[in-house]
Amino acid sequence: MKNPLRPLRFSIRRPWSLAAILLYVLTANTLINTRNVYERPQNLLRYDQGGYYSYLPAVWLYGGDFTCSFYDSLGYRSQEFLKDYQGKKFNKYHVGPAVLLAPFFALGHWEALRSGAPTTGFSPPYLQWALIGCYFYVALGLLCLRSLLLRYFDDVVVALSLLALALGTNLLYYSTHEALMSHAYSFFLFALLWYLAVRYWESGRLPWLLATGLVGGLIAATRLPNLVVGLVVVGWGLSSKADLSERLAHIGKFWWHFALASIPFFLGWLPQLLYFKLVHGSWWIHAYAGERFFWDQPLVGRILFSYRKGWLVYTPLMSLALIGFVPLWRKVRPAFWGILLFFLVNLYVVSCWGNWWYGGSYGMRVLIESSAILSFPLAASISAIVHHRLGSYLFTALFPLFIGLSLLQTHQYSHGIIHHDAMTKKAYWAVFGHLHPAGKKVMDRREKYLDRPDYTAANKDREYRGKMR
């Protein structure tokens, strides 16, 4: 393959893409501080977020109390994330985000000691550093993508692509308002895994593959179905039968590289397996008992277009990524097959989950990490448009509007104007464009059009699931 991969570095010759990442960091920091997110732990530490975060105080401050009795004694509700499994309580949410946030938890503890704040693990210093850690990892992920994208696209196109991901999708919301969810960390891990894998395939050096294995293990410890991203790792650089033959020959010759890489993969996954062993005595727990996949009933249309959570309704800029597979085939064929295969398989898996709207959330949150991989077709699409005279005019006019729409909907969801799980077409348009505080008449009209889901029925009744919109 041409264009050897440049290492991660701040190149002043390509300032626009760095400026895009800096703009994301400034925006995220501003949102966190103006909304004082870290001063409202009663909101931040509920349900999924409470589950992901609870490992940190449990391990570092409460002597490994995985029953989370300290949660209840401090006025929080551990029952929102602890589940029963064969008579024992366990945390259904995985340990990966807590592993990544451990250094920032330590910084929060240090600041709490220095400032005299309560050293409970829940006071503002802990949560502020956790939120900083979240957008720090997203920024690192964007840097990894920048390094990959700059091989094939000019700096302005890369900058626009990174802005689209960082400000034009629900990644911004999940790295600020709900920064303890797993998606922003998975976004970082996807981007880093991709970067490391490309370095290995192009250099053949074992350390790159060992690092890839470690990151793969962390992905498993964060959200197991996300291992489907391995299709991108396997498929990178394959654009012909000759490439495939060469790849298979490499694997056959250096099989021991891959055998060794299984060790750091296991080490990355080990914290999750140890947790299962400690709390239940076995190395594996079916964490989502009572929930299931409907493999013969994929609801792809709902995932993409539903007003309840549809990906392209709440992040319409990503439609450029779907269009971008055509110019990607023409311009960056070595990236095409791996990305396309990942996208199709991942979309199928996501659309088969019983609770296909993925609970109370902003947009199709389960596809946030996928946007890291879709950065290539997104950039290919933007490149094709801006290098066409008429297209460049249209893009200049419409791109800021779509960024603005994403920021508006982020504002609406964070203030409860967009409902967390019951939106319909009529409800969406009833509140469209309204800022906080929305008037009583607006909210009453929205309330009339809401369609609240039955979570139990969706995981048991195929007919009910199929009828949901």
C-alpha cells in the first residue's frame, strides 16, 4: 500500500484538522462547566452510568465492596444497575470504562484531598476529572483518525470530517452530559485499535500487534458485541485476490505473532472476568438475562429512520458516510471492504436486539462508536462534494446548518424537550426548533403524541417489537 502511515504528531503543516479537535475540546469543556454536570451526581450516577462508574469507588475507596452498599448509604440507588443472578447481586455493566478512567479517578481523589472536598468518590472533584477524562479519550480517538485520514485526504477535508463526528453527532452529548456511558470510550478504543492494526499490517512488527491485542481485550471488557470491529482489522488493505493471498501467507508465516497477541487480549479482558469470578464464583455471567436478540427479525429501517431513535433522524450528517461508500471504493479501495463488512454486520447485530431503541437515550447511541470507522466513507463523501464547484457551494451553506441542528437537538434532549424513549413523528415536529424553556402548550402537545414503549414486551413478543415505530 502507498502512503506509509504517519505517527501521531502535531504537524503545523496541517493545522485545520488539529484546530477541529481543539474546537471539540473547547466545546466539550464549555458544556461541562456551563451546565455544571459534575455538581449533579444524582443525575450523573444513575442507571447505566452508575453501573460503569461504581467499580472505581468500590475498588479504590470501599475495599472491593461490589455489593455497592456505599451507594445506598450515600443516598444513591444501586438497585438501578445491580441485578440478581442465581441469588447473587452483580453489576450488569462492564468494567472497561472504569479501567480507562482510573487515572482520572486518582486525580479526582488527589484534588478532593487538597481542596477539603468529601473523599467519597462522588464529590465534584471526582466527577469533574471523570468528565475531563472522557473528552480526553475522545480527543485521542480523533487524533488517531486524523493520522489515518491524512494519508488519503487533504487537511481541510479531514478537519470537516472530524468536526462532523465531534459536533454533528450524539458523540458530543455522550462525552459531556452522559460521559460515564460506554460509548465515548468505545469510540476511542475503535479508533486506537484501527490505528495500531494498520501500523502492524504495514510494518509487520510484533509490538504493534501486541498493542492491538490489548486494546481488543479492553473493547471486550467494555461491550462484548463491539468485537465485531475486528472485521475492520482483518479487512484493512484487502482490495484484490492478490492482497488476500498475501495476507493469508503472512498469517501462516507469522502465526506465532497472533498466538502471542492473544495474551495481551486476555489481559485487557481480564478485569471483567475477574469481576465475574469475585462476585459469583464463575468466570462468566449472562449479564443481560431476560433480554435477547431476534436474529430473524432485524429492524434496520427503525434503527436508521425511526423518530423514536433513528440514527439518520438525530444525526443526519452521517448520511454522508453512507453515500461515501461510492467515492471510497474509487479513492481508497484498501479501506473499502473491511469498513463495508463491519458496517453491514454491525448494523444487523444492532437491529436484532430486542430493545432496539436501546432504552432512554439521545439518538441511536449504540452506533456512536461505529462513527469512528465510518470516518473514511464520511471523508470520501465530503472530499467528492467540496472538490466539485456546485457541491462546494451547497456544502458551505448546509454543513453549518446540520452542525447547528445537532447542537440544537443536543440542547433539547439535555433539557427534556426531546423525550428519552417515547418520541414519534408528530412529537418530534411538535417540539422541533424549540429551546429551553419550551412553553407549556408545546410540551402538552408533545405529551399527547408520545408513544411509551413496553420494555418487557419488546424482549418477549416478536409481534409487539415488529409493530413499534
